Amino acid sequence: MRLRIRHVTTYDYDGPVGWGLAQLRLTPPATRSQRVLSWEVTIEGGRRELGFRDHHRNQVDLVSFEPDATRIVIVAAGEVEVDDAAGVADPLGGFAPLWLFERATPRTRPGAACRRLVQGVSREPRPLMRLHDLSAAIAEALVWTEGAGDAARSAEEALAAGTGVCQDQAHAFVACARAMGIPARYVSGYLRLEERDEAPATHAWAEAWVADLGWVGFDVANAMCPDDRYVRIATGLDYGEAAPVSGTRSKAGLGATAERLAVTVAVAAQ
């Protein structure tokens, strides 16, 4: 499927920002099942200082704010052609060894809730089916609810709440898979919705390492493996390593500088 994507992130401030630096992970990689036909990232109110590949082979662009900026607009747009690979991604790649993806992070550290879920699915002897069972168990325990999540909270906090968004479900899957001894990683990207072009935000899912297959994706929110409607942008141990936009800033002057964030995402089939 050929997809046209336009992703706009706008930060408005009620006063001038003294300085700011942002990391952008907004460029889709070329893979066996994903071909980037065109892509451009533009910045209003800032400039690109440099770009590099991180240890997951994500394209990272460092952007500085213009002096005393009051608005930053970041636009990522282009066309990507995707094949349906039944959720199977490219081989490991990147500079990170496989064992790294068994390490817990603050967002994916398993606790009592994760252990209960793992106990319910750990008896299935086939790893792939065990992971499908895990995805279904998380969907039941952590119900997708628009606006109910927070990418900064942990898998345990999300499971305790019982509701969340795709980022929460991806963190829960990664935490539980690692607790089962299976390497897992977080994936950020875009999803073409069936009923409309506009999406409420970027999407997130998880991948687990399965022998003889490699990385296999699991989208808990939609109860499926990613197909040709999904565009991969970045991977990491959790959201912090795959966030589309992250960074830091200071304020100019003595007063507090409030920040207002607006995000629009459109993914259209061509």
C-alpha cells in the first residue's frame, strides 16, 4: 500500500524561549517491506544542527530553537510504500545486541500486575502463540481508551489503572515479554485508519524476537500484527528511545513560560 503522511507538531509559548534543543525521530527507515518514496522534515522557529543514526539505527535530527522563539512548528511529510509482511520485521540490525532488549527500563519494569499476566500465558509451549496470548491478555487487562494514557507512565501504572492508549499497551507488552525471557522492543510510527485519513496521534506497538522469524510485531490496541497500513518510524527499549519529538528548553526572562502542544496526523492511502 502506498501511503501519504503529513504529521504536524506545534509548540506555542506565552513568552520568548531563551534556548531549546529537540531530538526528532521522524524519518521512516527503508526496510525490506517499507520503501520511502519521498520524505522531508521542516522546522519553523528552529533549525537542524546535525543528524545521526542512534544505536537502534533510528534517524535522529537535533534541532535548536531560534533565539526568543514563541512558536515551533515541525512538519514531517512524504510518501511510503509498505508491503504486508504479516508482522515480521527486518532482522536485528542496529548496533544494539539482542540481549539488550531483555533489560527492563523504568517504564517497562515488571511488577505484580505483569507477573500475573505472564503466569496466565506462560504454559503455551509455542513462543509465537504465547505472544499472541499475551497480546490478548493485555488488551483485556488494559482497555484502550482515547485520552486515558500518558507515555511517561510505567506499564505497572497503566495496568493498575486498567485503561490507557497504545503507548501504555506497548509498554505493558514489552514488560511482560521480557519477564518471560523474550527480547522485546517498542515501536513508534503511523497507522492508516480504515474510516478516515486523520488520526488522533502517532501510533505505537511492540515487537518481540521469535527464533526462526526474527522481530514480530504485535499491536495490542487493534488485536493484530502490523500489515501494510503501518509505517515504522523508530524503535527503542521504551517510548523514551523512540519518541517522535523530545527535548529540553529554558525560558527567557523571569516569568514562567507555559507550553501548548498541538499535533495533527493524516495518513491517506494513494
